[in-house]
Amino acid sequence: MFLKRALLGSLFACSLFTAADASTWTLHLSGIDDSMGVYVNGSLVSTCNVGKTCSVNLNNFLVSGPNTLKLILTNKTSGWTFDYKLLKDGVNVLSAKCGTLNVTGCLGNQFDLGKVYQVQVNILN
């Protein structure tokens, strides 16, 4: 089952995926400016900071049944950017990119501060 909804005005998106048995879930983050928190079932499991490339094995945090993955991008100064890819068994099932780190910020180089982007993904494991 696959459900995806995006509303760019508030930069919020929601998706639903059903996992096959023994699926491997990996999240790749890059081009982050300033900081992206990775939450699984409400707990912060990883943070990727400006200029770093991060990879998170989500299987370490998923439980049997419904799970919620939430990414929250926080900006402290000037423009902000992000690039993420959610992989299921090595195949990209969801990705998004906005802006290019150290080149141009997201949405025409907006300088919004605080929580500037959020995406929630529901995974039925």
C-alpha cells in the first residue's frame, strides 16, 4: 500500500508504506542546512547537521506493526536546504530535495527560522 500527500505551502508531507517481511529500511540525508532530526515512533534517533552526509539504518528502531518516521529540519540562520532518500531493500521509495547547500536556499533562498520543514512517513512493518 502506498499513500503520499504533500502540501508545499507549509512544507509538510505524509506518506504510508507497507513493508514486506524482512525489509531493510535506510534513510540517507545530505545537503542539510542547518539540522535535520530523525524521529521514529516519537523518539529522536539521529540528527544530521549542516554539511554532513548521514545514513540511518531504520530497522534498529522499527517495531512490528505501525511505525512513524518523522523528519524535522531546523534553521538557525540565513537559508536552509535538505536532501533525503528513504530506501526499502536498497530501492528509493521516497525522496525530496530543496535548495543546494552553499549555493541557493530552499524556496528561493527563504530565511525562515526555527522548524522550516517536516515530513511524516507511516511504515507498517
